[in-house]
Amino acid sequence: MAVNSDVAAVEPPEVQTNLLNGLVGYRLRQAQNRVLADFSTSLAPIGIRPVLFAMLVVIGTNPGIIQIGLGTVLHIQRANLVPLINELTGRGLAERRPAPRDRRAFALYLTPEGEQVLDEAMARVRSHEKRMLARLSGPERETLIELLAKIAAE
Amino acid sequence: MAVNSDVAAVEPPEVQTNLLNGLVGYRLRQAQNRVLADFSTSLAPIGIRPVLFAMLVVIGTNPGIIQIGLGTVLHIQRANLVPLINELTGRGLAERRPAPRDRRAFALYLTPEGEQVLDEAMARVRSHEKRMLARLSGPERETLIELLAKIAAE
DNA sequence: TATTGTTATACTCTATAACTATA
DNA sequence: TATAGTTATAGAGTATAACAATA
């Protein structure tokens, strides 16, 4: 398993990472870490974390969705969703209304302010995506999406 | 922003996720979540978490690397690295030896048992990668690595 | 009997500050 | 003065169990 003999990190501080770099999982993690970091800093100025952005998008696209539906789509357990929704409602970005057919549930809606914040967030996310994909051509971007979809598929 | 009118998640529980699915960051996250989950369950039977695997690989490939070098490569802060290395040494998989030129530092080495566990882990990771990439052709795998590298590049 | 929302809780990961011993 | 390792601690993110109200 030794590759660098025994003087690694003694003379030059060069570390062999070929083995990890050959793993798709490791590459995926690195790319995702970088994208997530830029995503976070893009939204931080308006006080929106990645998870809140995803919630705003799904509620905005599916007005009236109930909490467990939102949690299912975003893979957030219902217990963990409660304080997150409280965060949105507490800031006046979303609201809970009684669900029409199920008195156990709450239907979720964006407030006008929530729509505004979502629009601003979407603009920031679009320029974030441009930045992250700057090195890729149009066809390369499509290819990337396809390949990622094949990996994520069920 | 409304797409589903107001009856989303009432009649059919179909949720619109087009907006999120159009974002490369979201696709990346989904793919990475799936790969990480399979990676974890592949190594769990031998008591190795993803982070411990990465540490074993880097120490094995760079015997004598000091803690801060290991932390730098894997993006783990030195404070968080201490209990992780303790975990490896406590299980007899790695050991700390005085660093030759720097009496502040510890040089890290795998024990023979650590080498064995790493070999077993590598075998499991290889079959994990095969499973994750089953839907991709050889050229597609190369393309994916390239595109991910472009995104992760500095 | 099962499900929705809620609370409480615990465990992992990550981030920061401060200390020691060396450089 | 700066750096390597360590400790303590706090904040996210995530997971499970239990309860009330309703299906």
C-alpha cells in the first residue's frame, strides 16, 4: 500500500490522493461540497439556508401542499420539518392554513413576502449556477445532468 | 409562481419538482446522497464509516503523514481529527509515532491489521462503485469524472 | 388501527476558541 | 510569533420514540 516510500510529507508536502481521486464517490463529494458552499454563501445575505430555499420552491410550486408532502419530497422527516416551517412562518414568508379535506393537516402557502424572497433567492441561485458551470459547455451541462440522473435513479 | 393551481397534493399526490430538478446543485446533491448511502452500508459490516475509510487510504498511501497533513487533504479540521485518529489507534488500525523532524507532530502509520482492514474495505468499495456506475458505459464514467473535476476545480 | 403534526431527545458532523509544547 | 496537537463547546443536520387529534 506504500506509494511514497516513507518520506511523504517530510521533504515536499505533496500528498498522494490518486486512490481517492479514482473513486467516483469521492469526486462527487468534492464537487458537491464546492457547489453547496457557493450555494450557501449566495443565499446567506438574504438569510436563506439551502434547506429553506428548497422549501420555498416546493411550497411556491405546490401551494396547499401539506407538511408531510413537503417532507417526503425533500427527504426531511416530519419531526425535523416542524421547526423549519416555524422559521418560515415566524419570518412571515409562509403560513399554515387548515387543510380542506383533512383536519389533522396544515396546508402550506407562501405569503406575498415569501414570494418576493423566493424571487430574489432564485435570481441569486441562477447566477450561482452560472458560476459553478462556467467551465462547462452547453452540451456538457446536459450530459452532466443526464449522468447524475442515471446515478440517482431509484 | 403557482404551477399546480391550488389543488396540489389534494387530488393526486403528485408534487411538482421541475424547478429544483433543473438545478445542477440539486441533482448533484441527490446523486451524492444515494452514493454516500450505498457507500456507508457497504462499509458498515466491517465497522468503517466513510471518513475512516478515507483516512485509512491516505495514511496507507502516505505513511508518516502528520495529522495536520491528513486533515488538510480530507478537509477535516485538526480539532475534529483527534477523536477520529483515536478511533483508529484504539482499534489497532493505525498508530502515532513521534515525527522525525518536528517534536510537536505525530507521524501516522497503518498497523498490519489496519492494512488488512483497508484491503477488505477497498474490495467492498470497488463493488460499491460497480453498483453505482452500472447504468454508465466506460466512456460515460470517464466523462462524469472529468465534468465533476471541472466543477470541483479550485 | 393508521396517519399528521408535535415535542423531546440523542447522535453525528462541523466550527471556534483557548491551551501546551514545540518551531 | 507561528504551528501541531489537544480539549471543550456550540451549532447544524439527522434519527427515533411517544403523544394528541383525526382519519
